[in-house]
Amino acid sequence: MKKIALTGDRPTGKLHLGHYIGSLKNRLELQGKYEQYVMIADTEALTHNAERVKDVRENTFEVMCDYLAVGIDPKKTTIFLRSGIPQLFELTSYFLNLVTLSRAEQNPTIKNEMKEKGFARNVPLGFLVYPVSQSADILLFKSDVVPVGEDQYPMVEQANEIAEKFNRLYGPVLKRAKPLPSAHGRLSGLDGNAKMSKSLGNAIFLSDSAEEVKRKVMTMYTDPGHIHVPDKGRVKGNVVFEYLDAFDPDTKEVAKLKAQYQKGGLGDVALKKRLVDVLEELLLPIRRRRAEIAKDRNAVMGLLEKGTKKAGVAAEKTMSEVRKAMHLL
Ligand code: TRP
């Protein structure tokens, strides 16, 4: 029996290279080795976008196109939509009784995001208890591993606390999960910010045109002290080198370029041109496939529906165990 891996994305926009390095590439490698579930967490996107239901629906389609274009294969990975699994809401409501307000307020992931979004006391309750619904996501599918970035580790910890408390109170139904770090690390934004994100305006999207990619790479942060070609330049903190390390298959050549840059005599423009070519090699086939896939909206959403039906079967299986353990109907 294969182990179970489960991850998800909130559909808040199209996916970018940060997603590719931080999660998509990993999912492609896990596909086939694990019984993999990938969830589009539409209802979790609503915890901080309650009025934007149409955007969330549109982004669900866009994210689905991104998944399929990079090669997440619905035959090998169950891709599903959170709003199509009522058992998740049922389980969340029982879990809410197992978590205190002070525990919810201490969650570092939520604390950070609350600060970013400027919520303070006006935080929607749904957002505050987001870790509890994410715990339901993880535990309902009896996940062995949750492949996520470090920022999401507190979510897995919360899930495990709930699993233990549940099992202690009602009987051994739920399984502890482990976070699984990405084998490919993470990617900074174009401006050198540690996080690539749509809202920071520092992202290259998988669907960007060749011209957009080129324009964005040309704005990339390098070494502000490296002004003239003969100047010595810094490699550390230089986003172009970070991206070459992540995407350029010719590691020997990259090592040479680094040495040359540090010594002086290598200009930023020449370096960026190389990166444009390297990225184009990755993105061109993705872009082509994506354009093709996006033409048939019904087919794309049909695949999501099919995955959701399949996930629903697994969901009901655990949920009936939960109800029985809790002496419910
Ligand atoms: N919180 C995750 C994010 O913001 C998305 C997510 C929702 C998730 N449910 C999940 C990730 C369950 C892993 C497992 O990226």
C-alpha cells in the first residue's frame, strides 16, 4: 500500500515560479510514488475573500490549468475541490470543540498572515480557525505526509494535536501526519524579497508570455554595487544567480559565471539574457500546453469534478469511522 500525501493551494491567483519550485516540482516527483491528493482549497480562500466568490471560482479554473500544464496527472493524482467535500465541514465543526481560543490565536502562520492583512480584532472568525479546517483536510484523508513549505509546519502540528486529542477522547481513528519539506527549497521574488507573491508584484507566472518573462528578468535585483561590467560583483543575495541555481541544468557553466562575476568582467545584462533563455526552455512547453488546455473549460472543470467524486469516497469512509467513534448518527 502506498503512503498518502496531501497538499493544497488556496486559489487566489495564477501559479508562479515560486509555486513551481516550492511545491509543483515536488508533487510531480511524488506522483506515482505516493497516493497523492492535491486540493484546491476554495473555501479556505473565502476565509479572507468572502465577497470575492466569483474571483475564487475563476482562480480555481486558472490553478487547475496550471496543474495540468506542468504535468500533474489526474490519473495518478486525485485533484479535488474543497467545497465539494461536505465531510470536511462536518469534521471541522467537531474539531472546533477540541481547540481553545488561545491556542488558535497562537498559531504562528495565522499570526503572520493576520499582520500582513492588517486584520487585528476584525479578523473573520473563519480565518482565525483556518488551521482547524486545514487540520480536517489533513486528517480526513489519513495523510502520512504533507508536502509543504516551512511556513505551513504549524498547521501540521495543529493537525497532530487535534488527532491526539480526538483519539484520546473517542478512540483511535485519526493518524498523525508529517510535514515533508520540498526537495527544491524556495524561490525569492524578482525584487529579492524572500517571498514571491502576486500581491507583492514580484512574481513570474507560469502563464506569462515570453516578452513578460524577459521584461521581468531585466528588472531583477542583482548587486546594487555592480555598476560597470569590469566591477566585481556579489553572487550572494543576487537573485539572477539564485534563479540560475534553481533552473539552469548546466551547473558547471553557472559555477564559471559566478567566478567570473566575482572577479569582474561579467555584466548583468549578459547574465540576465542567459536566465531568460533558461526560463524559456522550462516555460515554453508549459505555456503551450496551458493555452491548449484552457480552451476547453468544461473538460478542465470536469476533471476536477471527477477527482472530487473520488476524494468524496475516501472522505466518507473516514467520516463514518469518526461518527461511530463519537456516538453520532
Ligand atoms: N494553507 C495552505 C496554503 O496557504 C493551503 C492548504 C489548505 C493546505 N489546506 C491544506 C496545504 C492541507 C496542505 C494541506 O498554502
